[in-house]
Amino acid sequence: MTTRIDFDLKPSAQPLSAAEREAVLADPGFGRHFTDHMVTIKWTEGRGWHDAQLQPYAPLQIDPANMTLHYAQTIFEGLKAYRQPDGSVATFRPDANARRFQRSAHRLAMPELPVETFVEACDLLVSTDREWVPSQGEQSLYLRPFMFATEVGLGVRPSNEYLFMVIASPAGAYFPQGVKPVSVWLSEEYVRAAPGGMGEAKTGGNYAASLVAQAEAAAQGCDQVVWLDALERRYIEEMGGMNLYLVRGTGDDVTIVTPQLTGTLLPGITRDSLLRIAEDLGYGTEEARVSTDDWQSGDADGTLTEVFACGTAAVITPVGHVKSARAEWTVGDGETGPVTKRLRDALLAIQTGQAPDPYAWMHRLT
Ligand SMILES: *Cc1c(COP(=O)(O)O)cnc(C)c1O
């Protein structure tokens, strides 16, 4: 079944000049600059998806009683386009983001955008703004598809209209000074998600709930917060907006362990990709429940050698130090471990086209 939608093309009359764009790309940071265009598609009850447009990037006018502002019916995605060695551009697993976007929509009682429309919308924006895709090392163009309720009114129920959008932002290397391990605070007071809640959905509300805990982590001198399960506050779930991996063993006998998807964790595409890559690198893989006690004792007896977090934005971030209300310890030797580094290099090599793509993950733009 094809559900092709025709996009109305309204390119910008005033795109940034090449010189201005190059100045931005010299130091893009993350999420600070946006490309010349955006994609919009409307959905209305009874009519479905319609009015798809590529248009100049511009502010939106929002009614004060817009439902999203009050009840947070909004979801998003994050994926990257990478410049390939031959100059072409490819996105990483956009179909996986499209399917997760559908699952998020379902959880928030929103309409599901067809997978092919999601991918087409991303392709259209990237190909229009392809000059914005950086070509230096680990740089990329970060795509932010999102959808929110646009009905006006304060009654609490699903909106009868929505706006889907894609915007794009050039992203520098996450660690321009080289990969550095972060310190984490185990959040035993605040939880990110509870069983039956929205933890599996990529929705703004989960991030709103996280900010006070992130502030607490910072007050404790830590870079990031680690979420524990809501019921027992014992099992590790995620780090900030990233999934977690623990490394057991060394040399030829390494197993990487990630918290199993219980419904309260966000099913990361980076997490999923690393399970595949790790197996091909000869590592054992395990999805399991891991308690904070296991983490601490594993570091104490040396069986747990490395810990890292993973997600689209930073790819892989090593964890060097752990702190909670009761304890504090160092992971391994506190430095970036060899397994963390090898997995990071292997994934980035596929994304930047330096290595073959045995899983057909790269979606090349024509
Ligand atoms: C987006 C996200 C991740 C990482 O998902 P990726 O698909 O790997 O980018 C992990 N945790 C949370 C809470 C997220 O929102």
C-alpha cells in the first residue's frame, strides 16, 4: 500500500549566504542553528494527512488556548544525516525512527503518520538543505521531526487536529576535545517513568519530568542523572535522555549488558544498533535487569569493567564515576574503556561511510 503525499514546494527566497552558512558550520554546537527550510504536514479529523509543504524556516503563530501548551500532547524524534566519503548524504535508520514515532503517537492518542511519509519528509528537508550537512569528521545534520496538537480549547481530550513538522540543525562533534567520561547521580527521589506511563514514548513530558532531577544531579556535582525503576528504586533504567550499557569482563571474554525494555525505558535505536554490532565484534550481549547493588559490587570486585550511555545526539558517552545518597564509586579506572571506544568507533564508521554497512542501516538520498 502506498500512501504517497504530494509536497507543495515553497523554497526560501532568502536562504543564508554560503559564507554565513560556512560560519555557522565552523562551530555549530548542538541545536542552536537551524537550516533554511522546514517541512509541515497537517492532520485533521475526518480528512487525515493533508497540506504537506516544504517552506522557509519561520516562527509559528500559536493561539494561547492551543491544547499542546496546556496538556502536552506532543511527540518528537531525533535522527542524523551524515556526509558520506563520496559527497552524498545518508540518514541513519530513518524507518526505525518512523516506526517509533508511530508508537509514541499511539500512546498519546495521536494519529500515526505513515512510515514512508515520515521518511519522505526527512529526505525532502535534507536534500533541500543538503549544503547544511557538515563534512567534518563526526559532524552531522540533526533532524528533529515532531508533532503536536493544534486544536484550540481547554477541554481535556485528544485534539482533532495536529501539525507534523521536521526541522534540521547542524551538529558538531559532541566531544570536540575528545570523548570524556561523565559522572552520574543515582536519582532515588525522582523517577522518570512508571509502569503504564509514557516512558516508552518520545514525548516532551518525560523531559519536563527529568529537569528537576538533572538539576539535583548538578547540585551533587554530577554531569548526568541515572534513572531507577519507579517501584523499587533499585534497577537501572537510563541516563538522562540516553540508554545505558554495562561491560562485563575483558579481552576475549566480554559481555555487554543493557537494561531490558520493561515499558518504562525509551527503546533507543542506538541501543538496538549496538546489540547487533557487539555480536559481530564477538562480544556477548544481554538484556537484563541490573540493580545499583550489582553495579557497585561489580566495580568493587572488578567484574564490571566499563559503563557507557548511548543515543543519537552523543552516540556513546562513557560513565566514569557514580554517586548516590549512600555511596560513591569509580567505574573501572574512570577512563574511557577499550570496549566503549571500539563500539563507538564501529558505529560512527558505519554512519560516516568509513566502514561497510552490513545491516543496510544507511538510507542514501538520491
Ligand atoms: C531519544 C532517547 C534515547 C535514545 O534513543 P536513540 O534512538 O538512540 O537516539 C534514550 N532515552 C530517551 C529518554 C530518549 O528520549
